[in-house]
Amino acid sequence: PRYMAPEQLLGLPLDARVDLYSWGVLAYELFVGHPPTVGAAHRPGDLRELGVPAGFAGAVARALEVARERRQRDFDEVLR
């Protein structure tokens, strides 16, 4: 469940952005050593503080947005 997008946990309609969220959790965890804490009161730490290039850190942060409308639409957008 820690890799599931919020809308997936809530049983809402799904699209490709659930995979982007899962990718963001995994990418964050690979750099930090633990999954991000997300939600209304908590935000994941900034990966740039660990020396992660700004573009990649930004892509991970955007993939971890709780509101799916704020995430990338697909992996092509992540790569851009």
C-alpha cells in the first residue's frame, strides 16, 4: 500500500498517474532510504538537499503530488 496513489487507496477511478506516483515513491526511497511521508500535514523532503539534480528532484516531487491533477500525465512528460 505504501506505493499506491491516494486515489487508488480511496477506490477512485484510476489512470496512468497512479504508476507515476508509485515510481515517485520508489525513486524517493532509493535516494533517502525510506518512503516519503505525504499527505495534508507532511511533505516529502527535497531531494536536492542530497545532491540530486534539480530536474530529477523536481520530477520526483511532482510525481508525489497527492492531487493527481498536479502530477505528470505520463512518463513522456517526466522525461521532458
